[in-house]
Amino acid sequence: MLKRPDTGIFLTFEGIDGSGKSTQARALAAALQAGGRDTVLTREPGGSTGAEAIRALLVEGAADRWSPETEILLFNAARRDHLEKTVLPALARGAVVISDRFADSTRVYQGAARASLRPLVDQLHDLVIGMEPDLTFVIDMDAKIALSRGLARNSGEDRFEDMGATFQQTLRAGFLELARMSPERVQVVDGARDMAAISADVLAATRAFMDARA
């Protein structure tokens, strides 16, 4: 388990593939930087040299490339390196860290979508990670529309999109359930709107959170 510094603010964005969460993470980081805040924008899997190497193993290749259990181990290995090398040093100096995905994605992709593995997901998180974000935004939208967006990117990182619409619908339900279970931390944002309107809502919520923490 990692010890988190008392300084800094850790924000995360979650949602199904193609929901627009990456766009919103970038927009929030830009807005905070423009306001003079020390801000680090990062992502999972990835965000550090070691974690980026593991990312290629996870998001590329055939849908059945790894067993679900192996996926969980790889994600936790990437997350541990990301925290050690990027997130915790930034928090220690008092920065705002914004991560495009974190542990909630593992809970939903490997836990909720494959319910029998949720205990393993939780046990590994407690053993090797042991920390949560301060505030999480779930960008929510129709699974079929999000899937079409994700596939249209043709990024080469389509392993999870290739699992199909039913899988994406299950993921969406998992993120909404996560928000229901953790309302003090997770805010659901309607992603089926103009991007600027979404960004404005996210920025307002972030500023309110930061003011309450001050």
C-alpha cells in the first residue's frame, strides 16, 4: 500500500470508451493551468515510462489476448509505477493531478463487467495501491454512440471497443452504479451535450471542490 502525501489534489475522469472523458480531462487541465495552478495531466494505463510500456500490452491486440486475471495484474502493475513515478511526486509538491482513468476503470472493466472477479480487483487494490482520488467525474453517454466514436478514432488501441456494444452497455451501467455507491466522491456528468457546456460544468464543480478544501 502506498502512502499519499497530505498535499495536492487528485482528480480523475472515468467513462466508457468514446464518452469524451479524455477531451474533458485536457480541457480542465488547460483551464487550471491558465489560472496559474500547478497542474499535471496524466492517463491510465500509462503516465510513466514503465506504465506506458504496459499500456501497449493492454490496449492493443486481439480482444482475447489476455485472461481477465492477467489483465487485472497488468493494470495494477502499471498503476503502481504511475503512482510512484508521476502522481505521488506531483501531489507532494502541491500540484493538481488530473488522470484520464484510474482504479475505478479496473473496478468496472474487470470487476463489474466480470462480476466474479470483483473480489480480486478489490483485494489487489487494497494490497498494492490503497488510495482513491479526491474527486471523480464520470462522463456518461449512450453506449452505442460512444462506441461508434471510439471505433472511428481508428487509434490502434481498440481492444476493449472490439468487445462490442453489449460489453460497453455493461460498462456504462457499472460506472453509474459506482457513482451511486460513492456519491461523496463521484459526480456523473451528462456527456451528450456541447463540449463547451460540459467543460464549464466540470470546471465549476472542480472550483467548488477546491474552494471547500482551501
